[in-house]
Amino acid sequence: MAARAMWKAEVALGTLRVPVKLYAAIQDRNIHFRLLHAKDKTPVVQQMVDSGKEEPVPPEKIRKGVEVEHGVYVLLTEEEQTALEPPESREIVVEQVVDREQVDERWFDRPYYLGPDGDPDRYFALAEALTAKDSVAISRWTMRQKRYAGAMHGNQGYLMLETLRFAEEIVPIMPLRPPTHRAPDQREIALAEQLIAALADEFDPDEYREAVLSLVESKAAGKIVQFPKDRIRKSSASLEEVLTASLKQNKR
């Protein structure tokens, strides 16, 4: 089945305009558990409850507010929230182009595909140029009453657009002070490299999901599932001894 575009826009790079379609690059394949009443296995529902009176509150009596200090809230009306929404736009404005290595992976949030929408020559020329230079185009756009910042780059001949997190969301690494330790010697480094090479394999992000589905299928078929107990291992061996033992176990 052909992919369905989520949104249409134009990439604005100076005077250049490139019509594009936005597609989802990821999909939710998580296993969603239902909350059930343990007694009769019927689904339970969640309610908004007054934390003071412990009474349900109907939706029409709920308002949004921001806590400015402990226990003090500023309420925003629907009209005020609507007035703050940015005007709808169909432009993805490129503000600057930087080397890809300048954008730390911590900034990337959610990926999207950009496909051509009527002018493939301009589209593929832009994708090829960004790929050849190993560059990302820092862009801004408004979609569905929400402002976004993102990084556009080439991927396998096409364009991708990844939303970026805000600066206040990024936790700097400098406060993380490592404990004092001796530098590993060359023998330990060589053993660690061998262990990494021995564990090299294909990336399988669905391992947990597949394990849960297999467990569900087994229980649905009436099978009794037993799990081995984890043994707690204590070791006072040196780093070199641990790495050597790990290599031997992996070879077996």
C-alpha cells in the first residue's frame, strides 16, 4: 500500500522553492496493555478526579493552568490559548546550512521523510547537494498550529526532516564527573576490542516486542511458561580476567 502524506509544503531555500510532501518515518509498534479489573477481567477506565475532594470532575469543568509557585496557578482560557497559536504556513524555511557533525545526536527528536511533490528535478538536486556536502539544513516551519525547528538532510537519495529538541531539553554532559580511575592498559583495550568484535551482529530493535508476543501466544494456547531465575554473580576478578572469560564464553 502506498504511503500516505501527512502534510504538503514548500522548502524555501533563499529564492529556491521545492514542493514536498511530509511522510511519517516511524510508526508505533509497541505492545499496548489494557488495564483490566482483576476480578472479572473487564476493562477499566481512567477519570479526572479532584485531588482534594477525591471526586470525579466532568470534562466541561476542567481548565488548563500553569503553576507559577507552589499551589498558585494562572489559568488560560480557550480564547487566550487560540490567540497564542502561530498562523498556519506551508513553508519549511531553511535558515542556515551547517556540517552534519555540528549537530549533536541529542538534538534529534522525531524523523520524517520528505518526498517530491511535482518538481522532482529540484527535489533530487537538493537531496544530492546536501548528501554530497554531508550537510544539514536547519529549518523552521509551522504545522497544525505548532512551531517546529528541524534538520533536513539527504538519506539514500531522498530528503529527511528531523525535528530538533529545544535547548532547555538538552542536559549538558559537563556536570557528570567520572570517578578517579587508572587508565586501561593496552592489553585490556585489546581484549575489549576483541570482545566487541566477537559480539558484532545485526541490529534487532524488536527483540523485546517479539518476546512479549511469543509469551502472549503461549499463554493464549494454554501453555505454562516458566522463567529461569537470574543468578547473582559476585566477582573480584581483574578487568583483564573478566574480559578474557567473556571472550571464552562467547566463543563457546
